[in-house]
Amino acid sequence: MYDVPYFKAGHEKEVLEFMQDHPFIVLCGAGKDLRPVATHIPVLFERRDEKLFLLAHAMKKQVHTRVYEENPNVLAIFYGPHTYVSASWYDKKTIASTWNYQAVHASGTLKFVDENGLRNILTRLTEKFENDPQSPALVDKMEKEYVDKMMQAIVGFEIEIMVVEHVFKLSQNRDEKSYDNIIEKLKQQDGDAKEIGELMEKRKAKV
């Protein structure tokens, strides 16, 4: 990924908050044959002795699961909204159009957990994303027979994060007039474009 100083967050805390706000990741790996694989999964975060771990699960007997067994070195990609930015919005029109986005790449080592570890991950995942202690979808509220059967088809794992890299590319390299105009144009749109415009507006004091 890009390593450009002005496309960086102001503080490490901001990067971690972005990761936590976007927990549905792309997990990438490569097996012995070096063929790349990727899967899309939600993750939990855990700190242990200043180390960061991601906790998750996946189906057994899948290509990506076998690859993670062969090679524990993986890359977790966190991403948020993204949008096209037209050069016609710049004060100086001769600069190329671009794409604004935020992304974090966290590389580390994957380790599979035992049955108790898997049950703990499932319990915490449902607690986190249900966000309702009375929800019948919580693992603790489900029939044990069903949960036990479901667990036979999946495997839990944790990833110790070794390196975190990021790009927060939000037109920080544009002049103030262009920056303001980009915000105005993006906020006139819907979806990701509007969200990026609002984010740029909030971050203006940091640019």
C-alpha cells in the first residue's frame, strides 16, 4: 500500500478506532503453492500484554482454511467507504482525478484454537454484534445441541498482529479551496461519496 506521509492518521489510536469501526475484514493468505486466497469474516479485538489479537472463525474444509493450515502468515484488510474524486472539482484543473478511501493492512500469524476457544469466540461474537443481552440469537440462549452441531463444521482461530500499515487518502494534499469544493461535491451525492465528504469535513482541522 501507499506509504505517503500526508495520507496518514495523526495518531495510532485513530487507526485502531478505524479497525474497530470496520470489523468485517478480508483475510488473505497463500499456501505452499503460493496461490493467494481470501475470505470475508467479522473479527473481534483483544489486547494481551500490549499485543493485538484478532479472533474469528471460518468453515472447515474450505480452500482458505486449508491454506491457513499450510501457512499461518496472513494479512487482514480493513476498509471503509470510498469514492471517486473528479479533477474538475479542483481549483487547479490540470491535476489528475483520484479515488479517496481509508484502508488498514494488518499482517500477523494465525493460530487455530481448541473447542473451548471456538465456543468462546462464538459467544463473544454474538454478544458483540447482537448488542442485546436478551437476544435469542446469543450462543448462551441457543439450544446446546444446535450449537454443538454447528461447531463441528467450523474452526476458530486467533491472529497475533505483527505489523499495521494504513492509508487514509482524503485529499489532504489539495489546497483549501479545492478541499472545500470536494467536500461540497461529495456531500451532494449519496452513499459512500456522501460519507467520505462528511468525514473530510470532520477532519478538516487535521489537514
